[in-house]
Amino acid sequence: MTTRANPRTETAPMAVIERLVELACLAPSVHNTQPWRWEYDGRAITLRADPDRRLVTSDPRGRNLTISCGAALHHLRFAAQALGWEPVVEHLPPGDETVLARVFVARTAHHPPLPADIELMRARCTDRRRFTAWPVPEDQLAALCRIATAWTVDAVAVTDNADRFRLELLANQALTALEIDPERLEEQESWIDRPGDEGIPSDLLPDHPDPLHPRGRFRLGVLEDTRLVIHSGDRVIALGAGSDDVGSWLRVGEALSALWLEATRAGMSVVPMTQPIEVESTRREIGRTLLAGAFEPLLLVRVGWQVIGRRALPRTARRPLDEVLSR
Ligand SMILES: Cc1cc2nc3c(=O)[nH]c(=O)nc-3n(C[C@H](O)[C@H](O)[C@H](O)COP(=O)(O)O)c2cc1C
């Protein structure tokens, strides 16, 4: 069957392509590595992962790298719609294994732009300050899970107190495993206060571990096990899929972006929590006990509310367009 081009089809001009890629790059990425490359050949925008930006120690298979690219892919699609275009996305097109997706941007009819959606992309950020004690109600958590599952991934909110405590224990175990691994610590540290337009400024991180004294020095005072205190406003959503592979990671990234933008619209705060997934033993345990083997856990996110009227956080930097887009 041959498909005839619609004579009324308008393809997006270069200025629109550039704006879309710029907005796509506002997406969250692990350690703000921005591990993506975009190419425009006059027909489609191609998205590839940038292997040089993979966290070789903590992300050997590129799971978080691909999730980050999936989030950028969803941002591109969302931006296209917000600017009144009709994006068509092809995942993992056959023929070139390094291509994650191809996006065709055109339109056959006039769609009014949605400036509030562009503002939403600019407003979204990772706010790691403590959430208020008021938990996100279960119906709102369920709505966020539905947004995620629309991207053919699995999503479950951990609401049961016993499960939540079990998860905290596993997160604590994972953190301990990571803290005693000097290579991982060094890798993490190398993305903090990095010169240039990448990485995370330390101002945005609560008491990040000191690589020389990861466990702190002995201090006088009352011994308090602060790590195992679960703050009542903290809710967790587990995202995953039937398999732990590139296609699933890409879709989880899209789901993460969709969930995060809608959470931002509703005034909620989202913070990914990757350590218990990065450590394979705790990841398996989460799948086995908390999810009863229903799906492979691929990403955890904490969801809560920030205190109203808190000052806006400074934004993490993004690399210039010429570094990430070839045309
Ligand atoms: C796959 C993935 C994993 C992430 N893991 C963590 C994490 O474990 N802890 C954390 O505080 N932030 C995490 N983040 C958030 C990033 O650090 C953040 O998106 C990045 O620094 C850019 O900042 P922004 O989200 O404010 O734009 C993760 C983001 C992604 C996409």
C-alpha cells in the first residue's frame, strides 16, 4: 500500500525544529548528564543516546541514560503539540541500533498553541527540599499512575505502610552499598559543581556525601537513625515494565516526563530515587516483595507537596543547542 502525502501537509521550518529541540533538552536526566544527540535531515528529527555521557560505574547497561532520553523524547512531543504541530514518533526504528527514535513534525490543520504547556516545561524541576507532611491523596496518586500507564509501562503507588517501610529499608541498604564503593562515589561527585552547562550545583543537593568522609566524623550528641524515618508526606510510585530492556527504558522515560509535567501542573513535586534500582540485589527484592513479581522495577519516584510560597530554585544548566543538534 502506498501512502500519498496530504497536499495540505505543512512541514515544520528549521526555526521550529530548533525551538523543539531546545525545549526537549529541558527534560530531566540522571545527574543532569543530558545524554542525548539530535539530528535533523530535513525530514525527521533523530534521537540517539550519547554513549560518552553514560555513567559507566553506576549505569553500566545504560538504563538511566535511556530513561533520560525517553524523557527528552516525551518533552519534544509535548513541545510540538504545545506549539501547534502534530508529532509522529517512531520508537527504535529498524536498521540502526543506535537510533532510539525518529520524530516527524508536520501539520495538516491549524492547532492553537498552548503557551501554558511551554511554561510548564520551564517550571518543572527536581526540588529535593523536604515535602510537607500532607500526603498526596490516593486518588491523585492513582491519576499519576494512569498518566504513566498510558505510555505502556507499569506503575504502582506504594501506599501500604508496611510496604513503604520495607522500601525504605531497601533504599537504605542500597545507599550503604553505594557509599562504600569509591568508584561510584567518585563518579557521582564528578557531576556535582561541574564547570560548563551540565551536572548539578551542590546548592540543589541536600548534604551530599563527602567523598573523603562519606559517613561523617564522630560527633557528640544523641544517636538518631534519621535515615529510617519516613516522612508522612512522602509517597512513592514504582515505574517499570515486563522486561528490563532498551524499549522499556525508553517508554519509562516518556512516562516519567508525562507524569512529572502533570504533577507540576497540579502543584506536586517529583524526585526520582534511583539508588535502590541501581543496586541489582535491592532492585530484585523490590520486584519480588513489593511488586509480587508483577513487573520489573525500572525507576522509583517520590511524590509530595512543597511548602506553599517557597522560593523558586535556580535551574540546572543545559548545553547549548549547537552541541546537541546537528543539521
Ligand atoms: C533517570 C533519572 C534518574 C534520576 N535519579 C535521581 C536520583 O536518584 N536522585 C535525585 O535527587 N535526582 C535524580 N534525578 C533528577 C536529576 O538529577 C535532574 O533531573 C537533573 O539534575 C536536572 O535537573 P532538573 O530536573 O531540575 O531539570 C534523576 C533523573 C532521571 C531522569
